[in-house]
Amino acid sequence: MGSKDGLGKFPVVIAVGDTLTREQTNEVMLRTTSWYHLTCNDEAWDDMVIHILGLADKLNDSLVELPDGARIWDCEYQHQLTDGFGNGIDALKLYALDNWGISRRGSGGWLDWSGQIRARYREGSKWTSIEEVEADWQAIAAAFPFLRIRAQLAAGDYLNVFDDGSPGVPAGQVGAEWIINHGEVHRVDKPGKPLIGPERWWQKPRDDWYQFPWWHWKIATPITSLYYWQHRRRRAAWPHIGPWSLAMHWEERGVCAPRLIEAVDQMKEAHMPDLFTVTEQHLKLLRHANLRWEDSYQGAPGIDAKMPYGSKWVFHDIAEILDPDGFGAVPEGDDAALGAYEQEHEDEFLQIHFETIQALGIALRTGEFKTGVYRRSDVWASDWTYVGPEEVSV
């Protein structure tokens, strides 16, 4: 297998940018984390993260018994819970630019807990293409318009060939460069030299950082990979100790447990409130839900993810349900008018679509298909109770 961009099996992502505030760092770090795969080789740290997220009780209630009689957490259920947290805080679904600053799998990411945007050597996404990285930057820029970043994708030094077998981009040469500013992504016509030379792409001790200004921004060497720290851990014979005692060791690796607690609390408050308002729009969509029987395991009822409202044209289905007059007024075959309608309503309608998970959960828990304001005891609880009618804005 080759690379259509000729950048090799493991292209190098380089990024420099303005340092973020503490609150911005918390948000970007958590919303660019791959929550479904939030595990690493350090089981004690994995346990600590689960406790910080508030998921330990749920896992303890669903233990799996092994043949030897031992009882452990259900791994798949753990992934579902952490992924649910990511969905709850509107985490981005990225291909190549997710951060590993929490789990520390592979490279640390393009952002660390100090708020500095730094370069890194990407181990995770094999054969990453320019288009995939650009799509990730576009999603990141749209979600965090305060970011100012100069980014590059350079050829690594492994299997740099095109699909037809011809030689690809020489190792160390930049294949694409972007400027991310105020929510927009601009690809530079003629990429410059690598912001960091190839000799500094590999594992280096954390005290080997160096910085110099670029347009008042800062640039630094790549974050050290998990391999370096695992090697150091084996060499130092660190014991497998309790999750909370491990905090001082993990702080040395770049992640502080109290900081993660702060970030999780901030994101829960902003994205996972204890109050939720069920509107008639939520109920309209749920009344048109396309139900099916899921055959996995023992089977269970569910909503067809590909065609939740009857067809694969999900946005059009939603528009017909929520705004039949407005959507019906779009002239058939007029692509410009359809595009303008989608641009005007897409964010609003898809947000209501995403919120149907909460509305359905409330309906099932309360036994009522009813609009209004509901409250739960905490962000992980499902004990929704009716508070009062929906507030009407004047």
C-alpha cells in the first residue's frame, strides 16, 4: 500500500500558534480527545480517569466475571461510557488531529496542558492524507474560532511512495501548509520549510524543549511519545499503585489529576447541565423515528442510524418534519436555493436532532411524552423529573 500524497506511512504533523488561556486549553484538550479509545498501558491512570469522570459506580454495577472467579470492569461498557462523555461535551470526531494529552497514547498531541501549541510526530494514523488533515483543521477551526495556528504536514522517512510505486515526497519535505485564524482555514499555495527540522521529530527528553518566536508565536520541539515514558517507567521500576497516589507520577508526564478534574468540571457545567428542556421539535422528530431491531448480542430495539427518519437524506427528512412549509417552498431542482436553505437551517436542525437522545431518555424514564423542563440529580444520573412547562421566549 502506498500514499496518494507520497508523504509516507507516518506523515509528520507540525503546528505552532498562540498560547491559549487556561479555560480555552481545558475546552480544546477535552473536545479534541478520542474518548472511545481513552486507554493506555498504565492501568492505574486509566482507573483514575474513570473516577474523575464519575463513571466508576456505573462500571462497578456491571462487573464481568472471569473463569477464575475474578470480577473486572466491562471493557466495552467502559468505552461506551467514556464515548458518551465525549458526545455529551460535543467532542469532535477527528481522524488525525485528536489530542492524546489525557491518555498519553502515542504522541501527546498538538496542544498540551500549558496551553502551548506545539509540533508532534504522529504515530496513530497510518497513510494520513492532506485532505484528511485539512478536514480536521476545518472542524477544529469552526469549533474554536479563537485559535491562531500555522500548521504543516511533512513527509516522514518510511515508505514515501505514491500508489503507483513511484518515489514520493522526500523525507522532511513539507507537503501542505495551512493558516488557521478566526475560524477559517487557508491552505498556503507554496509550503515553506519545516517549522521544526527532521532531527527534532523523534523522542526527546521533556527538558529538551527549545523555543523561538515566529510572528509573536512560539515554536517548540515535539512532545515526547509514550514509548519514552514507558521505557523510563520500566527502568525506574515504578510500582503499580492506587490511582490517586499515581497523580504525582503522572504530573511528571505532563498531566496533573487536579487539572483534569478542573477541566472535566468546566466542560460538564458548559455542556452537560442538570436541566434539559424537551420541546415540541424534539418530540416531532421522535414521532417519526425509524425503529429497527438490533441483532447484536441478545438484540435490542433501536433507531436506524443510517436512516433515522426514513431515508438516507437525514437533513431533508428533518427539514420536512420541523419546517414543512419552508422546506416545501424551496423550488425543486434549484441547487442554489437548496444550498441557501441548508446553510441557514443546518446547524439549528442538526442540534435538535442530536438532542433527541436526551428527550427520548426523559420520555422513557418519566413515562411521559411531554414538553417542559426536566431536572436530574447529577450529570450522569437518569432520574429525570418534571420541573415545569417550557419557558416561552418573548
